[in-house]
Amino acid sequence: MNAAERAEAPSPGLTLRSTTGAAYRFDPGALCLELLTTGGPGPYQRYEVLHEPADVTAWAERSRLTPTPDVAVSATEVALVRGLRDALFRVVIAHTRGEPHPPADLAVINETAARPALAPAVGPDGRRRWAGAPRGTALAATVARDAVELLTGPHVHRIRTCSAEDCHLIYVDTSRPGRRRWCSMEHCGNRHKVRALRARHSEEG
């Protein structure tokens, strides 16, 4: 079990909201891919939610990191996390398209992963905790190391974008059959079913 796997626990996913305001669960299957739900480069800038230290802390609380790290984040570290996310976004998008990984973005991921990450420890009560006073740089390093594990691991060929034309969520299919198509069955999967049903009724009519 690698460091990233030890830092994570089984997660039911994140709670996201559609453009209509409906809440649904989305499990991207990896810590690093959870970060991609906070915004991104280019056209994804309009989804940006990491504006200040409290936003990064809030994301860490929603993530699959267990226990929830009490991270102290500076404005500079917000920029570090956003830079890592944008680099990872471009690398993953290139990967899903079968294109070469952008060297500059790989350098950002590797350089961030080389920094000290969150260190697990056993607390006086016998429970797991994070050693010291975690900083935003350690959080970013932990996410970057998870990205390295994903991009070099056995599920790298299962990194996918949701099959819905109007959805850009990225996930890694960790299911045994490897046939996952949607970001969430209760969201895009359900919309597909509704559209298919309407199409059949239209043909029958």
C-alpha cells in the first residue's frame, strides 16, 4: 500500500450541484481527481472556488483524506494548490485524448510531489492523526504524490471523462468490470436514461 492509499479511506464521493441546483454524489476515485472539481485552466476558470485559504481548507474537509486535516493555508499556498490543480488538469486531459503529457505541467506535479507531504501518526488515544501542524504545502504534496501514483499505476488506462456531452467531470474507473461511463448514475446516468426513454416514446408515437 502506497502513501497516497494510506492517506485515503473509502469515500462515497463529493456532493456536487448541477446547473439546476440539484445535489448529486460524484466519486472520482482518487484524491487528486477530487481537486479537479474546484475549477481549472482555460474554460474551467468559471468554476473556480479556491479564492482564499478558507476555500482550500474547506476542500480538504470534503476530500477523502482521513482524518480531516486541520491545515493552515496561506495566500501563497492557495496559488500553489491552484497551480498544481491546473497542471494536473492539463496532464489528465492530454492523457484521456491520447496526447503527450505537457512537460511543463509534469514538472509542476513532480516538483510538488517532491516536497514533504502530510505525515500520518498515532495519537495518544490510539487513533490516527496528522503529525505536526500541517501546512498547505504538505497538502499539495500529498495530492501531487497521489497524482503520480495514479498516472503510473494500474488504473491509468481507466482515467476517463464523463460520457455526457455537456459534462467534463473526470474520474478513474476502479470498478471490477471497468465499464463505468458516467460521473454519477444519479446525475448524467439518469439524464441519459430519461433522454433514451423520450426518444423511444417519440419513435413509437
